[in-house]
Amino acid sequence: MIVIPAYAAIVRGWFGACPMPLNRERPWQEWPVCVCYGAIGGCIAGQILSLSLMVLLRKHKNLKVA
């Protein structure tokens, strides 16, 4: 389950770089801003997905979820 947030951050960071060639004069499209926001959003989405998969697919009822 640790891999999901990492992959999500990489994919969202990659997609965060897509709007950069459109127009760099806007402040939200400067170099690291789009990629960082995309990676942060991907990490958060990956954490939520990982937590929901742990809760829904856990095999042992006695397993504690942090």
C-alpha cells in the first residue's frame, strides 16, 4: 500500500507539467509550481486511496488501522 501514493505523486506531477507550455506568463504556470501542486495532490489522493483499500480489503478483523 506504500507504493500507491508514490505512483500517484509521480503521475500527477507529470500531468501537472502539461499546462506549462500553454502560457508561462501566468503565476500559477511557473516552472516548479504546477509540478509541485500536482505531486502534492497526487500524494494526497494516493494516501486516501491506499487508506480506503486497507479498510475495505483487510482480511483480518482484528487488524488495527492507524
